[in-house]
Amino acid sequence: MTTYSKDNRCRLLVQCPDGPGIVSAISTFLLEHGANIIESNQYSSDPEHGTFFMRIEFYCADLDDKRSALESDFIQLAERFSMEYRFAYHWETKRTAIFVSKDSHCLLELLWEWQSGDLETDITCVISNHDDARELVESMGIPFHHIPANKDIRQQAEAEQIRLMEEYDVDVLVLARYMQILTPDFVARFQDRIINIHHSFLPAFVGAKPYERAYERGVKLIGATSHYVTNELDEGPIIEQDIERVDHRDHVADLKKIGRKVERRVLARAVKWHLEDRVIVEDNKTIVFR
Amino acid sequence: MTTYSKDNRCRLLVQCPDGPGIVSAISTFLLEHGANIIESNQYSSDPEHGTFFMRIEFYCADLDDKRSALESDFIQLAERFSMEYRFAYHWETKRTAIFVSKDSHCLLELLWEWQSGDLETDITCVISNHDDARELVESMGIPFHHIPANKDIRQQAEAEQIRLMEEYDVDVLVLARYMQILTPDFVARFQDRIINIHHSFLPAFVGAKPYERAYERGVKLIGATSHYVTNELDEGPIIEQDIERVDHRDHVADLKKIGRKVERRVLARAVKWHLEDRVIVEDNKTIVFR
Amino acid sequence: MTTYSKDNRCRLLVQCPDGPGIVSAISTFLLEHGANIIESNQYSSDPEHGTFFMRIEFYCADLDDKRSALESDFIQLAERFSMEYRFAYHWETKRTAIFVSKDSHCLLELLWEWQSGDLETDITCVISNHDDARELVESMGIPFHHIPANKDIRQQAEAEQIRLMEEYDVDVLVLARYMQILTPDFVARFQDRIINIHHSFLPAFVGAKPYERAYERGVKLIGATSHYVTNELDEGPIIEQDIERVDHRDHVADLKKIGRKVERRVLARAVKWHLEDRVIVEDNKTIVFR
Amino acid sequence: MTTYSKDNRCRLLVQCPDGPGIVSAISTFLLEHGANIIESNQYSSDPEHGTFFMRIEFYCADLDDKRSALESDFIQLAERFSMEYRFAYHWETKRTAIFVSKDSHCLLELLWEWQSGDLETDITCVISNHDDARELVESMGIPFHHIPANKDIRQQAEAEQIRLMEEYDVDVLVLARYMQILTPDFVARFQDRIINIHHSFLPAFVGAKPYERAYERGVKLIGATSHYVTNELDEGPIIEQDIERVDHRDHVADLKKIGRKVERRVLARAVKWHLEDRVIVEDNKTIVFR
């Protein structure tokens, strides 16, 4: 679509109380700093008293040199509109860690998307409470860490996980069917940065054994939900959901097989959008600028 | 597809403990009585100790004359396999009553489908706790009955409804967004014959105000569910479900608009399948032979 | 979502060669004229040498009074960027004529959406080469005109149609399964304003009898396509498409029944988006700002 | 669903002129030979003068011992109804060869499904006109053969491929984005056993560069089609199709990325159904007993 080199691209994420003049101020600021808008999305929860959200992708020649001027000049504008904001440079590739338990289909999907160049990220490591995926992961040149985990050793497992997150300087944690509960401390440390895949169409079948319960209930569609992890089980902000049709002939094992296909495509989409800074969390919901 | 006249068509519905010889016995019986199988579906919940279900549509010349022989001869076969069964003749068109409150989109969809010849039924009457739909319904030559209903006059409203169901000799009651609770007595009287549309993807958002709660939860898909009514609110056997994609820009009013489209197509499908004897209730679930 | 009254809302549609400063100029212009942006979409076919497209919905107190100043002040800005542009005021409701032949399902869908308040339009009249839909249309208070049409009397039929379009001051012509070919003269007169529904997933099955040919080919999905009419048969810019699953049991009559459901929802969406000024034609394709 | 061991399961595939008594004869035959029907599907192209198709999955204790009696006894029945038929025993696992060119996404999907136990097959080898996939394939213990191929050396490439098909005793050839034309001789040798994935919603965009042409046409959905290969390019019997939504922002590269997801799921479904003997070719169409 464009010949603009990645090195000179950046995303500006903004949120502030809605009011007149925000778009004018931001677009004029970018113009004056020699930046061209490539893609722009905005949303206001309510034009009168709501919150305004914006995602602008722009191109700017010699961006690396201009960066500090750009950022320091923006401070005044941001103060004027009481903005929270962030410049996300293309060269600051987000660093991802994938957590997995026994089922590897979601892990595989992410690795494949990453290999195909569809995920803007460095996959720094894979962490699992089982050793099953080691060979696969290491064959792709990605470090694999087996950290046993269960209720009794949660504390020490998380301590080790946190140590690794720091060592690898991780930005995003993807729970690709990681079947362990995380403590509030752990969750708080990575707020809005832990992405989970739940194997049901939330809020249906919150908690354990959703396919078994979907079978019991006799639903005609099964789903999967990707969401940010909060301390309320399966209650975090939803990023993406999808479903697949089933019928009376499908027993629990069939639902699980069919469900695997939904889970992996839902998680892959959610992770992709997060990595492209398209997801904004507001009030336990998400705005997704697609 | 076939030139067989409707007058000589019949559906045989069977369910019995699974075991050897059932299909052989039924198909041989039909052969010996000069009946040709047009369509056949079967399902066994478990081939060893489960229940066997079958729906056969057959053609038989001079069916009206042969009917009594067919039925009396079948008794012996049915006893041998401990069958529950039913012969549904094409000429015995099911008689439907539609219940509606203020929102008329589901009513309209059913009336259109019926006018287009897609619903095998006589629509005997429309019953509403509001008078809004009268003109529309009566313009199509269908009797309309306004029966006010609320918590305080439920008993007498249902008495009047039951009287009408008897007067019109109704087989199927369709709740096309009828927003009144039915009493256990009423439900028991029409077991597996009351079809409801619930405006959510059950079991998510059981009960009142599902769109409001879907908005609160920030779901990315909204759904609708058609099910038989039981005395557990929104817990009856599910016949059909479908969904539509929404996003952060869709407020409650938008969800309702989008939801209307899902509701009407889900209810229309469920009613169609019921009328064609494609739905079998077993153990609070449905088998749908499509 | 907002309490802004409709009377003070307007959409600005812009397209121009892409280049720096366009968003800044437009948003600053609106700010200086007291207008608040409610919704904004933009797209550039190529940020370097492409065309820039924008749709802004804004609110402005006392818009009716300010209108002439707004429009005359914008001329200078438009010239600077070589813009084509249009102000579309909410009070200037588009005037629609629906053309239909025998099949009324698409007509019915549009009338119902319109009655529900989902289509921002005045339906000025329905024109048909058959008389079948008269009663339905007139019962809703809409004028119905029966204009016989076929190859031999095309000229005079179109003359009468054009006379009515002028009399009713029509902006949009919707061909809701209108099965007559239009002449190049007629099409030229209403460029990018005639919306057709074709009963196939274009470009598959261009031309006549698409369901018959879909059946012959043994496809597993059937579709419908809504597009602007051009003089290349079924080759105009596509606005919307959708599909429905079919299988080997579905004969031509079944495909037609299933297809009706796809046709009506595809046409209704396309018409809705057109009426909301969300569709821009560029180079025989459409940009749809949803 | 059942505890019946795989060793005692078999599928009987039958097709014959439709007429009275077929189901009775087959089901009685199975009963008399001690076989229990697990799953049964039937279809008649026309109950009066059409062709009858049946797929029965049955269980029979000591099937291996009874096999020859079963088959020889069936001959008489088959002759009576002029049947074509086939017994497909579960222990006769079909042997698959996968052909691939540069794009490996469809290959990967098939290998995963196979590893997960979702494909009833032995993957005997992967054949490619490029060497890229060698490491991946060999790491899974599957032989990989690099056979360069192009217009000029087609004859000798196919000779080598045929030699390998014989050596590996291959039943099914899957073209998982294999971008070489096959000669009529090659196709004839493996009639109804070569499954291709075409990267468009056939019959739209037959031939080369479908995504480029989809982009040019401005379609709003892109699709993929899996079909048996015949000597008419992209005109063979369609097994499965699916689509994904796109919009004006998606350039050719985006369509290809999105298309990859559709291609792999469509091909995986088609191959799965073929391996389970659910697909019957009739008159350049398929009957798929799902």
C-alpha cells in the first residue's frame, strides 16, 4: 500500500475528556512537525461529556532524530486537553511471552502467525507448567521454560515467572490455554497486558469445563473469547469473540475439537490487534480500532 | 425435486431404546405397505445403551385409504421395540397461534414466511397484550385478540388464552417477543409446543434486559436463542441460535436494532423446523434433523 | 449516544489528492466555525500519490443560520486542496424510489426497515412492471405506479419513469429485484444513485438465472451482491455482499428460498449505508465508511 | 460417544437407481450379519427416477473374520439393485501424499490436524517443486521429495511423482497450494482422488491471480474452494467453500493474508470429509454426508 519505511512510522494513542478542538490541535501539531497521517481512528463515548479516544498512525522523515522534539513539544498540547497519551514507534517492537499448559493449538497458531510475519512482536520465551512443548518451541529458536505450577506452589512459580518477565523485558503476556489461576499481585503487575483465551462465548460458561457445560445445556453454537486478565475470573475486558456451529451429534470431545479452531483464531486476532496498538481498555470494555 | 403429491406424504417419528434391527424392521414395514422413503434421518445417543431416534418422510399412493391399516399394523412393530412414535400426515397442517407484545419484527417475519409458503402451518390467530398489531394482522385476514396481561391479572388472561387455544384447536404457540411470564399450569398444558425467542445467546444473559447487560459486559457478538418454554426461565431446550457482530460504537439502542435481525431469523428457522417435525426434545436438549 | 438534535447535524464528504495538512485544515475549519466532530472516517488509497477520502459527521448549534457562511468559507479551503466535497445536512432527507418486479421480499424488507426508522429516507413511490404489490404499498400510504416494461416498450417506460423521478424529486433509485434492463441514457442520468441487488456472489454468475447456474455448478455457498448500476451488466461498484450455506439436497427452488433471505439483508444494508452517505465510489469500487 | 472399538467398524458406500426396497434390503442384510448401524445417511437425487446414495457406518464383532462372508453375501443384493458399492474398513487407513509449492500454510494446517488425530490417514510423503518445506516435514518424520517442475519438464516430473505414488501406495493426493498444472494423464490416473484448494470463491476468479482480480473487482468477501481436480481448470466437483469479509482498506497483500486463513480451513475440512468417506462425486457435483 505504501512505500513508507517502517523506521519512520509511529502511532500516537490519545485519550482525554471530549471537547472542541482536539482533532484540530493534534493534526495541526503533526503537520507542523512534518508528519503525514497514514491511518486515523477516533471514538467518543459521548460527544458532550464523554471521553475521546484517538489512534493515529503517522509517517515522519528522520523520525529518530525528531523524536525528542516531537515528544517534548507534545507535552504542552497534552496538558491543554488533559490527555493521557503514548507514542508507539515501529522500531520499539513489543516483547511477548507465551504461557501454555498441555494443549498446544493456540501456541502453534501464534508461532505460525509470527513466522509468517503477521504478528509485530519478538517472542522472547514460552513458559509452561508442562514440558510437552519444549521440542517444538526450541526448534524454532525460542527459549522454553518449564515452571511447574499448581495451587500449592503458586507463589514460587510466579516469582520465577516474574523473574523471567523482567529478564526478557516482556511487554505482553499471552495465556495460550494456560490453565493456572494467577494471583492478584501477578495480575496487577501486568495490568492490561495479559491476554487470555477462554474457551466459551463469555459471559456464558464462566469458569471451568465450559465445553462440558455447553454440551449439557445443548447449545447450537460454541464460542471462544479473548480478554485481558483481571482479578475477576473471566470478567476482564473482552477483545474478541467468535463462534462455530455445532449440533446434537457433537459430544464433548467433538465440541473440544471444533472449539480448538475457534480458540486459535480468536486469540490470534486479539494478540495481533493488541500488538498493533489497536485495543484500548476503558471501564472494563475495549475499544478496538480495526 | 419430486412430483409426489403432498396428499400422499407422511412423516414417521420414532424413538426407542437402541438395539439391533430397528431400521430393518421399519424400512421393511414401509416397503411391505407400498411406501417409498423420501427422506430419512436417524440418531442414536449411544449405539449400545442409548436412545434411537428416527424421522422418515415417505410417499404412499392412496395414503388416505391405507392409513388405518398402516397405523394398526405398526402397533405390533412398535411394541416389539418399545417405541414411542407418531405418524404426521401432510394434510394434517399444524395450527399455530402467535403471541406478541409491542415489538412486531418477529411477528412480521413469521407472517411473511407464511405468506411466501415457507411455513407449513395455518396461522389461526395472533394474541397480544397490546393492541398495536391489530391492523397489520387483520389486514392479512388473521383474527387478532387483545388480551391485556400483567402480573396481577395473569390468571384471567391465561384462562382467556387457553379458551382461545381450544377454540382455534391450536397445536403450536409461538412467543414472538411476548414479554409476559407464563404460569407453570399454562406451560404444562402445552409441553414442547411453546416456542420462544430470547434476545440473547443463552445461557448468557438469562432473564430481563439482555441487550443492556450485553452492552455493560462489552461483548463483541450479540445473539438470539429460540427454545421450547419450560418452567425454568430461559432454560428450556434450545432449538436454534445465531449471532451478529457488534463493536464498541454500538450502544444499547444499536444492539437492539441489530438484535432484531438475529431474533427474527432465529425464530423463523426454529418454527419452520418444528412445523416440519424436525425437532425432537430429549432430556432438555433438542435433536434437529435438518 | 448523544443528545445533539438532528437539526444541527451535518456530514461533510471530501475527496482530494492526498498530501500534508488536509485533516488539520478541515478540523481547524470546523473548530473555528463552532462545529464539533461526532464521527470521522478517512482513507487514503496511497499516502504518497493517492486520493484522500473523508467523511465527517459534525454538530453545530444554529446550523441552519450558519449554513451559508460555512459553505462559502469552505470554498477557499477546498480550492487549496483541489477538493471535491459535499455538505449533507440531516434535514435534507434523501428521497427514494423503489423499483420492483414480481418478487416482493426485498421491497418488503426495505419498507419494514423504513417503518422501523432504520432508513433515513422518504420513500416517495414504488414503481413496478407488475401490479402485484399495489395493495401492500398503498396500504402504507406510499404511491404505487404500475409501468409495464419489456424490451419493446423500454423507451416509453423509461420516459414515464424519468417523469416520475422528476415529479417526486428522487435522489436514490433502489432496484429491489427489478428484472428489466435499463438503457445507458437512464443509467447515465442517475449515476452512482441506482442501487441494484444481484442474486449471486458477483462476479460469479453474472447475468440471468444465477440460482440455476449455481445449482448446476454445485456450489456450497450462495450469495447476493448489492452494487451501483453501470452500463456493464452486473459490473458496477460493489457495495455489499453476503452468503448463506447450502448443500447437495438444495434444489433450485431451495436455493431461491434461501437466497431471498440473503438478498434482502444485503440490499437493506447497502441502501442504509448509501442513505447515511457512507459509500463513496472510486474507480468502479466503493469505499464504505462503516 | 461409543465404546465400539475401531477394529470392528466399517463404512458401506452404495449408489444405485432409486426404487423401493433398498433401505430395507441393506438394513436387513446388516442385521442378519450381526452388524449394528452407528451412523446412516442417504440421499436421492429424485425419488422416482433418480439415483440413490447411502453411507452407513456399522459395527460388527469379529469383523475381520466375517469380512469375506459379508462381502461375498452382499454381491447378490448388489446385483438385484444394480448397485455400485464399497466396503471401507477402519483398519484400511487411507494413504495420503501432500503436494505443495512455496506457500506452506495449507501444508502446515494438514500436518497439525493430522498430529492432533483429526485426520484419519497416514501421511506417506510430501512432494514439492521447491525445497523450502523440507526441514519442517522431515522434522515430523515424513519423507520429503523435491521434484522440480515447470512447463518444460512436466512429463518427467509427473513420471517421478507417479513412481512415488506407487511406491508409497497412495490413495489420496492433496494439492495444498501446489501451483503446477497437472496433465490429463496424471489426472485420469487418480480420478476423484486429487483434492485441490483454489484461492477464490469458485466459479468467481477461475485461473491465475484470483486475489489480484478480487482486489480489482472490489469484492467485499473473499473465498476459497476445495474441489476434486478434473481436466477442466478449476471446474471439478466442489467439496467445500468458505469466505471471509474484507473491505476497501485491504490491498492485495492483505487479501492474501486473510485468504490464507480461509484456504487452510476449507482444505482441512474437505480432506477430512474425503478421508471419512463422506464425499460422493456425482455428475461433477458432490454429495457430502456430514
